[in-house]
Amino acid sequence: MIKIALIVGSTRPQRFADVPARWIAQGAAARPDLRMETLDLRDYALPFYQEPASPLASNGVYTHPAAETWRSKIGEFDGYIATVAEYNHGPTAVMKNALDSAFYEWNRKPIAFVGYGGAGGVRAIEQLRGVAIELQMAPVKAEVNIAMEPFVGMLTQGKTPDDYEHLVKARETMFDQLVWWGNALKAARERLAQAA
């Protein structure tokens, strides 16, 4: 079994992120092959990145205590799912900052994305995929994209993600891919640690 962190990537007061986060957590609870913990960025007072040196130069240690707490927490997991709001065709600043506030803890682990907004968060997710690769992560292909029609349906018509069959299928495919990559990379990390 792998341990996954669900990162809630928005901190706005009336954010939509809670809807997909609850739904992803419900889906994860039904799976015997993973265990999920939700990490809400509201609960981590991360400063915007202001380290005097790159984590490569500091051996991954951050000077700010909140960043140290965050990177320690991130290191507990075998993979990640992030909810992704799209602001002006990009991810939220707090989500990007959360990725910047750890380094080695992300390495050689998979990440999946659940986007929402007019285009389902695809433009923001595309930017985060590049960031994830630079952090030596493995972004899985499958993602959940809550585009305009279901987004509005959930906001104004009392619908839930379960009312949209394509979203339910996308969630399961995303879980399947995350578990496969999570297990493969966990085994590879363990072999590397034993050889060291």
C-alpha cells in the first residue's frame, strides 16, 4: 500500500477546491491499494520562497521553520495529488510556492492533478507538470478536469462530481496510474537506499 498526500492548492476564503478535495478523498477511501492524507495549504503558513541559496546548495535544508515543517511532512508520502485552480491561465501562487518549499522530498515520486475552471484547469496543470519534472517527479498522464459545465453545475445547481460519469471514470484512471507509478517508484527508491 502506498501513502498519498492530497494537496489542496488554493487558500481563497470561498474556494471551490473543497468540493473536488472531498470527492477525491472519498474515492481514495474506497481503495485498498492506497492511504490518503489531506494537506490543506491553509494549515501551512509557508512564506513565499525567500531562501538565501538553492536547496541544491543547502542539501535540501530550508532556513524558514514553516518550510522545514512542510518539507518534513511532504517527505512522508509515496505520491501526491494536487487540486489545481486556474488563475489567469496558470496555477495559484500558493501551489507553486508549496512545490518550491521542498526539494529532495518530491524526488522520484508520482504526482497527479485535479483541475477545475473554465477549461478544467488544463493550462495551470500543464505549467505544474514542467515544475514537477524539474523536481524529479513523475507526473501521471491521467488527470481530472472539471470544466465549465460541471463546474457551474456544482456551483449553482447542487450537483456533485458523482453526477458526471466522465469525472468518475477519470478519477479511477488517475488513481490506477498513481498507484502503479507509486509502487514502481517506491520499490526503486528502496533498492537505491539498500545499495547506498
